[in-house]
Amino acid sequence: MKQTRTSTFLLAAIVVGSLSMQSCKKSLGSKDISRATGWKINDKEGGFQYNSDFKEQETAPGLVFVEGGTFTKGKVQDDVMHDWNNTPTTQHVQSFYMDETEVTNVMYLEYLDYLKSVYPPEDPKYANIYVGALPDTLVWRNRLGYNETMTNNYLRHPAYAEYPVVGVNWIQATQFAEWRTDRVNEAMLEREGYLAEDVKYRAMNGEIAGNFSTETYLNAPKSVYGGQIDTLMGKNVKDSVPSFAKRSSGILMPEYRLPTETEWEYAAAALVGTREYNNYRGRKKYPWEGDYTRNGQRVGRGDQLANFKQGKGDYGGIAGWSDDGADITAPVMSYKPNDLGLYDMAGNVAEWVADVYRPIVDDEISDFNYYRGNIFNKKAIGKDGKVMVLTEGEIVYDTLPNGKIVALNLPGEVKMVAVDEEDTYLRTNFSQSDNRGYRDGDPGSSRFFDRFSEEEDVDDRKQMYNAPKHKVERDEEGKLVREYDKSNYRTSLINDEVRVYKGGSWRDRAYWLDPAQRRYLPQYMATDYIGFRCAMSRVGSKSKGKNKTIRGKKVKG
């Protein structure tokens, strides 16, 4: 009898469970029915519209997928320079995308051509937009060396088209990435029918006033193309009513940007190709396997694996024998990629990354996507409650310490302002807009904290990072007025405008090919051995194209 009751209960439980599962499957079965309300999604009659067919982020032009993970950032081998500015810390990196190669001359020339077309330098109000984006070709000059051929030809001659661009400072590199974001998203909207065919070329050729900005399109679409977007719509027009893509459409790409130092080092190390424990712990010396710069495989044995300076006066080796194929830079993809498919993560040119430089990487603050350089802004809202879009008369220019003038914004972009107390009140994760100097001079940032004052003196004598503060301005006649900081109490070259650059270059010895090595340079300066590549964050799943289980179903992405 007891056994019969137990069997009955089990049978009832199975039936109830089966009905529950069927009910659950029914509620989860339709992607166009809300699990929150039971309402229809994407109904033709109206209601909530959402891209329920989205699979995964598309790989944007020029990029390679980098699956995130844990690694040891910094160097755990002997440091012959004895500066110990890359103390090892364990970091976790989210998945992201990175340029397959460094940005080349022809890629940057496309950028310059766009600026020259949309913002003609002969127009006084635009003059400094194009000029401020020009690379410094004089970086090739040397007092006791003949390099005029590179000075005159390296940027523009087609022979150097696929060589990495140099002479670009950190500010110019970040502005290139912003421009690239808008051009790619403009093409995406055209492809998906939200913009008419070839609108992007018509804007560039001057047939349409204004330009396209991704953030403006998302926040004030009627302001795009100087307010003419209604007449420039593609096939997604219903009853003469234009349709605008939103973030929820899944069409627009996240922004191109400079990689963080953590991302760059993780991508250069490319630990995905090895299962050795020592490599996971940070003992992989180069982006390739092994402790040597020459190829040890049977095919190509003895060939150099990167473009670097092999010794004093030896930039390429003996011609026809031990040559690395380049005396200055080399065309991108001249050497084998690392295990992630990224080229020249060691040698050729060093590369700007996003971070502000500090000698110590503080893993107590963040061991997840570590980055120093955050400045939190928000969109400016007008009295009418709408997002403010910049006009031609609101272009802001900045005179850099070297006298170069750059545009900080462009007409048609969304106006951004710093976050204020309204945004930071009672927050625990941030309390101000500019966080580049966070913990500088705090007890946790230096064992010599007691040597510094908590309040800034008039001459900044006791501050932790008190680099010279040179000033440069232009008078009414446009002449530069330079004021040099001659204080005898300056003790550092580090400030919030000094950025990290990574990787060895054609001018560097093999020591700098180690991905863990790091150096710094003021963000307004450029050289003949520093270039850059772009990165893009990944939204959604950590892995790409792998089968996963979501809501009990096998899906891709």
C-alpha cells in the first residue's frame, strides 16, 4: 500500500512537472512575446519594438576578435633597467576586438581627405581642423643623418601606402578613432536601408551640408546632415515616415578607440595559443613562442620574426643574409601574426594605448579591465529638455604645449559636459568627472605618502607628481606666446597628459619587444617610431560563434 502511494505521488509529480515544463516552454518559445507582460513584441500595430533576431556582434572592418580571459600583466622576469614600473599583477580582460594591423598611411590619408573635403581648410572657421590632424612629417629629421626622403615621401607616396603611419600624437590617434566610428556606422545604416545609397559620398562631396555623427543620430537624429536627414532616408520609410535605428536595433557598432594598456598587452601575449603553465603566469617573452627573435621552425629557419634594431648601427642585418627585410618601418603583414591573428605586436612601430602613465599599476583598485584615464562626461541638455548639438560657431580649439592647434569637437556632434554633484551624490563607484589622478598622493598610492602635503602648495613643491607646467597661448596677432616653467622644485615628468606606449619599434633593441614593457610620452608629442591601432569593445557573450545554452536551447553566439 505504501509503495502504491509513493508511486502515485511520483506519477503526480511527473505529470505536474511535465505540465510546468510545457507551460515554461510555451512562455519561452516565442521570441516575440514578452516574458514580463505577455504582450507582443515587434507588433505591426505598435508597441515595444526590439531586435529579437540579434545573434552576436558583427566584426567591424579591419578588426580581429580577441576572446577575454585572465593573464599576468607586467614582467616577472629580470628587469635590467631596474625601474620596476611593470610589477606583475593578475588581471582579467573582457572580450574585445583589435585592428589586425597598425593603422597605415593610406588609412590615415583617407581620414585627411575626408576632413579636407567636409571642412575645407581655406575656410577660416575650419582652417585648424585639417591642419591639426596632419601628422608631423618632420619627425624623420636628424641633425647628423640624411632622412629628407622620408620627410617628403613617407606619408603620401604610394610606395609607403601600407606602411604604419607615424608622426601622429596621442590626441590625433584618438580623434582618428572617433572619425572612424562615424564612418563605419554611416556605412552600416546605408547597408541596412536607414540611409539612402551613397549619402556618405554626397556629404563628403559637399552636396549635403553637415555630416554624420553616431551619437547625434542616436540622440537627435533630426539634426544629422544639417537637419536634412528626412530627405536622405533609405528603404526603411513607412507611409512617408522615416524610421531611425536605435541602440536596440543592434546595427550600430560600439566606438573605435585606442586599446587600453591591459588589452594591448593581453592581445600581444596571445596566450590562447599555448597551454604551458609558465606562459599563463607571465613568462612568455615575446608574442611568438620561444625565447629568441629568430625563427626556429624548419621552414624559414633563422629568419627574424620582427622588425627591430639588432645592434648599434644595425637596423636590418647584412643584406641578403641576416636581413629582417626593413631598415625603417616595414609594410604591415610583413611578418607572421601571433596566435590571435594580430600582426606586428612586436617591432615595426611602438603603439599608443589609452592609459595615462603611472609607475605603479594598482591591482587593489581594479583587477577587471584595469584602465587609468577615465573622464566621465554626460550629454548637455538644453532648456527645451533636448540634447544639445554643436553648431559651426561652437567649435572649440585647444593650443597644445608645442603650439599645435587641434579641434576638440566638430559641428554636428553632441555637446558633452562633465558630470557634476547631481550625478555623483551618494555614489560609491566614482565621485568626480576626472579620475586620471585618482589615488595620487593618497596613503595607498605611495609608501612615501608622509613626504607629500595633502593640500597643494602655491609652488606645488610637495605634490607627488609635480611635472613642469609650461604655458603656451596665441596673442591677438596669432603669434605664439610661450611661458616656460622654470621652477627648481619640479621632481617629475609625469602628469595627466602623459600617455603609455607599448611594444618595440624599428628603432628599438629586442629588450622592448616584450609585451610587458612600457614607456611614456606626453600626449601632444609625436615620433618616427610610434604609431597606433584601434580596438572596439565586444557587447554580449564572451565567446564568439560557439554553441551556448540560453533558456534551455542551443544557440550560436
